[in-house]
Amino acid sequence: MEELLIAPLIIFTALVAPIWLILHYRSKKQVSQGLSDEEFQHLNELLQRADKMSDRIETLESILDHESPEWRSKHEQ
């Protein structure tokens, strides 16, 4: 029974564990470095788009409130 476990254990120790550790610490390093300039710029663009969408939603809601005051109660049910 022990002979059956020795080969997979050696393979895991020699191949899988080192690769696993290298990938783990590489990802930790990338997380600790923070955002790159390109990622930060992309994040700012997404923030600007979200602000524009929020403004548009508020405008549309005010138009709907003016034209059909009951629209909120109809869609909440």
C-alpha cells in the first residue's frame, strides 16, 4: 500500500509543489504592486462612465416622474 503512494508523492513534491509556490508568490507580488498606470487609467474611465450613467438615470427618472407619477409603484410590485 505504501509503495502506491510513494510515486505520486515524489511527483507532487518534485513538480507540482514548486510550480504551485512560484505561481502563488508571483500573484502575491502582482497584488502588492497595486494597479499599473494603464489599469488606473481604465478604472478612471469606467468611473466617468458610471457617473454619466447615473446622471442619465436620474434624468430619465425625473422625466418619468413628471409624465407618469405612478410608474414606480407599478414596477415595484
